[in-house]
Amino acid sequence: MGGKSVDHSLARFSDSSGLGRPDQFLNSQRPEEALDNPQTANATKECPRIRHILSVDVEDYFQVEAFANEVPRRTWGDWPSRVVENTRKILNLLERYGVKGTFFFLGWVANRFPSLVREVQAQGHELACHSYWHRRVCSLSPSEFREDVRISKDAIEQAAAVPLYGYRAPSWSINKDSLWALDILAEEGFRYDSSIYPIRHDVYGVPDAPRFAYVYQCRNGRQLMEIPPPTVRIAGFNFPAAGGGYFRIFPFSYTEWVFQTFEQHYRKPLVTYFHPWEVDPEQPRIPAGLKSSFRHYTNIGIVEIRLSLLLQKHLFQPIATALATGELTSAEAK
């Protein structure tokens, strides 16, 4: 699927009635069945294979929240950038397995390396927005957030000459106290958001948020599709999986079990996510606290191998394609 195919998917999604079905939100709230239900597994054996979502948050190694104190944003231009080379590593890997995904670009990266944005788009991947300065949304005022959204969206759209419909907040930082950000995103022309992690975490998360894609009714009367990252329900708690640090730190067998759970029980696409710096074990080391270093560097040398295994074993697609076909919302969530 080329770049035009993704653009056409975006257009179909924009024109579709998917955002006009609030009953999808109610479906996402229904109780979950036991994971070991044999009837569920048997019933799904003959169903079509699930096409999961692959997404990439395009940012450099020194721009992550873990190093915000060690690397002030005013010094970003002083650090040796590795984002172009590392993003190309991911592009080459996806090309090898014929996979297309959604690339959430940091506006700063798009402004500094517009040719990289065009390269990603030319290879048939969907472009989306990841803010400009990688500041946590819950730390901003509404006016600061709107300005950041506008300059980042403009930088990416100017680089690739295509409209953006998707947004993902840095560090999943839209929480209960910053839901006003969804109103602003809808007003600024976005059709979907992927920022609310339904887990309990020391930095982010809305534990009681729906676990599958749903329509969010904004206070300004608009609607936005919310697309959460993956969680599994164990003993009444939501556990994160299959992306970022969870993909690196947890055993690969856990990741595979999560994929099987989504395919055989939930019958829903799983929204996995990665960062270009996670395939770069040679990146400069930044002195930081024990927790930040653990979260950023643990198993950083095995991501490329693990990602290759995933691409061989499972099917993937961009968010825009899944929305246009209804695959994110057609099956009933459990």
C-alpha cells in the first residue's frame, strides 16, 4: 500500500459515520469474560486474522520525558541527532516484511528534518502528530497546548503536504485533569487521539478509562475517536503490554500471550508502539536517576530482533486504515 492508499484511507475515515456512533463507547464498557474461556477460543479459530496497529513515536533519544531535567529543551540543538538514522532502521524493517504503520512525528523533528517526514510518507505510512516540544499535556495550560498543537501540526503538514488527523500526547499525558485537551484537538481538526493509557502509573494513566477504541464526546459538542494502547485484564487490574518499555522489559513470552489474547479472545486489533531510539544500542548515554535509566536503557539492544519476530508472526496496518475499514470498532469489546 503506497502513500496515496493511506491518504485515501484517511479521507474515507473523515467522511465516514464512525464518529457518529456513541454506542461504541457503551460497548467498550461491557464486562470482560474470563481469559481461559475455551468456547471463545474455539469460536475464533475460523475467524479472519486480526490486523493489529503498528505505530512509531518519532523522537530523538535526548527528547524523552525521562531526561527532561538532564537535557533542557533549549539545548536540543546541541545534541548529536540520531533520529534520521534510527527511523530509517525501522522503515527498512517494515519494508522487509511489507508492513505499513502510523508515525507520530515530533514537530521539532519535522521542522529540523522535513525530508524524513517526506520519506516516511513516500513509503506509504500514515503521518500523525506527537506535539512539538514533547511537553506533558497535563503540565500545560489550554492556550499553551493549543499553540503547541498548531505549530507541530503545521510543521509536519508543511513537510509532507498532507493533512494530519491523528494525535498522541507525549508520555500518554492526557489524564483526568487535562481532558480539555481532547476538545482542543477536535477544534483543531484532528479526528482521533491515542493518548489515554487505561492503567495506574506514577507518570500517566486513567485507570478506569475504556480499554478499546471508543467515541469521546467533547464538551464543545464535537467528537473524537480515542484509541488506547494495549492492556490485558488480570485479577481485576489493567496491565500494560506490547509497546515501548513494556515491550523491552517484560519477557517476550508475555508479549506473545497478549497478542494471542487480543486475537483469540478480544477479537480486537492491538495498538503497539515503538520509538526510533529503541533500536539504537549505541546512542550516547545520558546520566540520570536509576528509575529513568532503567526505563530507557533496559534491553535496548534486543528491540530490533523482537520487532522482527512480531512482524513475521502477526499482521499490522496504520490507524487510518483500521478506522476506514471499521476494524478498530466493528468487533464488540469484551
